[in-house]
Amino acid sequence: MNGWILAATVGLGGGGAAALWGVTTGSPGRRVIAQNLTTSAVCPALLLLSQGYGRPAYVDLALLMALLGPVGTLVFARLLADDLADERPSAWGLTWAAAGLAAAVVIALCVAGGPGRAMVKLLVIGALLIGGNVIASRALAGGFREVRGG
Amino acid sequence: MSDAVITVSLLLVAGCATAAVVQRDPARQALVLSVLGAVLAVLFTVLQAPDAGLSQLAVGSALTPLLIMLCVRKVRRRGRTKDGAR
């Protein structure tokens, strides 16, 4: 067990437990925020695991997660729009903390891996993760009112 | 010592699965199910089966919740129109 896997374990345990606790208790708004937090917690853990196992191919999982996680949150934001309309759930502190975690992990992996094609892939994953997280949070907070309804 | 990450993901999967069963409202079940999909993908990765993890991620994080939420919406709408017809 090396430091990368240890970091992944800590991130996965903390983020996963927090998301599980948030998604099972409280108001619908809190639950969707916790569901959104899952992506931000699991995707950096997958990146760290790929580095820890020394298998660059595992990065594909993180790429797919960064792509599909926000899509899943947007599904909930769209289809639960009536329940979320009065609440307008938002947790911008948590959102930016998750974005900071993603940026820190991507930068650490870039430094460890050195320049090259893998580094470009890592940067793309980081941009997708942070951008998707911010867009999903804004959609949950009611930032895109014009696409609601239906 | 390297079993720690496997233990953590197994515990998370067990917790998520139990929580998904315990919830009563289908919409909330769909939310927990989407978390379960992500955690299961991590478990598969940790057990060195990333191919299974990839398909689990694709199906579990977006597709299954979408299907459930569409069904819930359709059922709710049908209930509403029946109430209006009465």
C-alpha cells in the first residue's frame, strides 16, 4: 500500500460516508446536493487509485465518471424541478471545496507523471470535473430557470 | 494493509444498498441508487475489474436513475389526471 492508495482510501471513505449520510437524510434539496457530491468525491479517488496501482488505463474510469456524474445530477435537477423549486438547494462552499480537491489531485498527478499525453488527459479530466460540478450546482440552485418545466 | 481500500468500498456498498432498500419514496430511492452505482464502480476497480466498473458506471450513475425518474413522473402525472377527471 503506497501513499496514493492511502490518499484514495481517505478521500473515498470521507467523501463517500458524507455523501451517503446526506443522501439518506434530510430534505430533497440536501439529497440532490449529496448525490452531486458523490461525483466530486469518487472521481479524484479513482484518479489516485490509477496512480497507486501504476495502471494508466484506469484513468478512463475517472474520465467517464467526470462526464456522466454531472449528467446524472442534471437528470435529477430536471425531473425533480417541482420539488426543488421552493428550496433552491445550493452549497457553494462545498462546491468550491470539491473543485479545490479535484484541482489538487490533478495537479499532484501531473507533477508525479511529468509532461506528455497522459498529462493532457489528466488536465481534460480535471476541467470536465470542475466544470461539470459547477454547472450541476448552478442547475440545482435554479440558475437555469428558462429550461425548466415540461 | 492494502485491504483497507477494499474494506472501505465494501462497507460503503453495503451501507448504500441497505439505505436504498430502506427508503420508501421511489424518487429518493433513485438518488441513493445513483450513489450506489458510483460506489459499486469503485469496488469493481479496487478488485481489479475496471471493465466491469466502466459498464457499471455508465449504467448506474445516469441511466438507471433516469429510467426510474421517468417512470415516477409518468405515474404521478397519470394519478393527477385521474384525480382531475373525477
